[in-house]
Amino acid sequence: MRELSPERLEGCVEQLFRRMTAMYGRLFADMWAGADLADVKAIWAEDLSPFCWRQIEWAMEQCKATKDFPPTLPMFRGFCLQAPRPEAPKALPAPEIHPNVVAARQAEAEAMARQVLAPKVDHKAWAKLHRSDWLAGRSVRMIVVEMASDALGERWHTDNGRRECSPAYGAEAA
């Protein structure tokens, strides 16, 4: 978990090196003799990237309290690992909602659920209506008989003067 951006981390390492130089003087500066200081700081920034500024400050306090000589990067990183983790931000308190508002919202949610779970529209109702007219002996146009019987997967026919509907089989159903 990185709390500091790379740019802020570079600034923190600069501040850390200034404080170490102020605390340990020449001892700290001599540690890096012959090394490119920019590279040293970049490596410190990379290795300290998992820590937040509070942990780095805590490690700095440990150096002041326990070391008479400047720490190496592994020693300083070890202090950072021992630092207490910062507290997680506290959550906001739950909003106070009047019981009537809760009940109204619950009723709205239940109404929406009923709408979703309501039976779907019967898209073949028109065909069923024409079938009942046809079976009752009312006049129904031939094209409507063909379309409605196809929609319902039925064969409408007249047997001995009686109108009947039976399921369409095989090629008729296709």
C-alpha cells in the first residue's frame, strides 16, 4: 500500500537525507563518498515506497533514540517495518433515517420487485381471441385464420360441420 506518490516520495527522501545529515553530520555524508548521490537517493526512494511518511518519521525517531551512527538502507528499512501501521480512517456514522422514510423506501422496493416479477404480456392474446371467435362460429377472415393458427402452432379445421383446433404436427408446425 503506497501512500506517497513517486514525486512526494522523492521530496521525502530529500528531507530524510537533510535530517540525517543534521543528526549525524559528516558520518552520514562519508557513507556515500564515491557514490552518485542521485542514485543513492533513488534507491532509498524505491525501497521506502511501501511505507507512508508516518512510518518513515517513526523510523527516524528510532534512529535518534538508538543509534550513534547513521543507519544503512537495510537498517532504516527494518525500522520502517517495525513502525506501527497508521490507523485506518474512521467511517462516517450511519445517517439517521426516520422509520417512516425506511418503510416508504421498502414499499417502493417491493413495488419495483412486483413489477419485475409480474407476468409478462401475452403476445399471442390476439391469436387466442381470433381462435375463440372462430370456434364460436363468428366470421373470421381467412388470412387471420392462417396467421393466428400459425402463431399458436395449431391447425384449425372443420369436422362434420364443427370447428376444431388441434396441434400442428411435423411439416405443418414448421
